[in-house]
Amino acid sequence: MEPWLAGKHADLDPLRRLLACSLDHALADLHRWTPASPNAAIAFHLRHLAGSVDRLWTYALGSPLTPAQLAFLAAEDQGPGERAPLLAAVSAVFARVQTELRLLEDLDYRDPRPVGRQHIEVPLGLLLGHIAEHTQRHTGQLISLSK
């Protein structure tokens, strides 16, 4: 059963719950569809999922990206990789975001957050929704590549 139908993360408000369930759903699909020896394209999607969720979450918290995050971005297309460490990196980022979602208080989803190098302001709620949909998009691409 999909996480959102199974009652997971019921302690969260609907928008944060959507993101938490989306990450759970994506992670289950990634574990199911990632082959034993990921080629460069599949490894890219796994690295990009870990890196993009980390970066977008940093923006959601109202913080700028760190040099380490920018270096990770530059290395996302470094070629094939090993399944276990790639999935572990994604799992760690997703788990951190799900934990930190519970620590946020007094959220106004209309509050602007600067995103990207151009510091484009977007509402926090829209940014959280984008993390969920962007994660699903890349998960779907990985599944298609794996098939």
C-alpha cells in the first residue's frame, strides 16, 4: 500500500505529510528498481536525488548552499556507481528531511524562501511540494531506465 494511504506520517500536517510520504514512496521504488550495478544514467539519478533533495531542503530552511553541496552537484554525473552506497546516500538525506520536518514550528507556507543562484523567492509550501514532485520525477526516470 502506498505510504499516503497506509496512514504513515499522520502526525504531520497535510503538506509536510505529502513530502514525507513522497520520500517513502520514492525510496521503496528506488530499492525495488535500482539494478545491482547501476550504469551512469541510473547512478546520476540516484546522486541527483540525494543532492537535489538536500539542496532544496536547505533552501526550505532558509539557508544558502554550502561549498560541499555545490561540489556534490558538480559530481552528480561522475559515471556508474555501486548500488549500496548510492541508495544509502539517498536514504540518509530522505531520513534527515523526514526527521527535520517534525522539528519545524510555526510554519507559514506563504513565507518566501530564496532558491537558486538567482535567489528567486518562492513560497515555502510551493518549495516543499516541488521537493516531492521533483523526487517522483527522477524516481520515474530511474524506473524507466531500469526497465
